[in-house]
Amino acid sequence: MATSADRSRPNILITGTPGTGKSVTSSEVASACGLKHIDIGVVAKEQNLYEEFDEEYSCPILDEDRVIDELEEEVGQGGVIVEYHGCSFFPERWFDIVFVTRADNTILYNRLEERGYAGKKLSDNVQCEIFQTVLEEARESYDEHIVHELQSDTPEQLVSNVERISQWVQAWISNR
């Protein structure tokens, strides 16, 4: 796989608890910067990259090794934004920067409820955000200097986050 120095465009990971704004942020940045948006949930569904089904949470369990194998070449070429609610299984060499979207717990609760989350699935995801689980996972998985938090409660914050990431992409490219 090409290293960061070999690529002409950066790779970005956008991660966070479900409902914190990963998808819209990733999509907007990809569009603004001409990068490819890879939503791991969509790829897993299209390629059936699952191990089994979790009855408790009513969702499939990702086969992380197969995901890595499926995306290795594409990510190696650079110019991608990978989006997923977990991050520890992705190779550190893949990413030049990692953004963790965050949301106020009340806002997050309402967003997840609107998506149909209920019971244990709803409460566990809100607790995940309260305890900064995804942020800590990112900090443990990647160099601390490339992990950044993005508050994503309002449309104005979304615009600001997209601008911030877009500026970073332009600076990364200019420094090549």
C-alpha cells in the first residue's frame, strides 16, 4: 500500500457515535474536496461483509477483516473519506487525519429516536457518547496529533466543520 508520502490526496477517517453527524459531514466534505466517500455500513451491506446478526441490537455484526481486505487497494490510492462508528480495526497507516463527530446528549437522543432507535440500543448509544467511547477508541488507535473532535449539534457547526476539514485538505495537498 502507498504511504502518505506516496499519495497525492489525503485519506480521512470520520468516526463517531451513531447520530453525531458523520454521514452528512463526510458527504459534504467529499463533495467540496473531490474526495470519495466510503460509508462502511453501505459497503458492508452491498458486499455482505457480515459475520452474523446481533438479535439484541437488531443489526448485523461487521466482519472487520473482510472490510479491510475489500478496501485495502482503494484506500491505498488515497483521496478517500472513510466513515464508520468504530475505528480501532482500521490500519493506522490508512489515515492522515481522524475526525470524531460529537453531539450533545439531548440532541443525540432526539436524533436517534427519530431514526427509530429504542430501548437498549438507544440508551447504549447515548451512553457511548456520554463516556466518549468513540473518541477514546480513536485516541488509543491513532497518533493523538491526528485525532480531532468536531461538535455537531447545529447546522452552523456542520458548515464550520465542513469548512475546517476542507481547509485542512487544501493545506495537505498544497504541502505535497
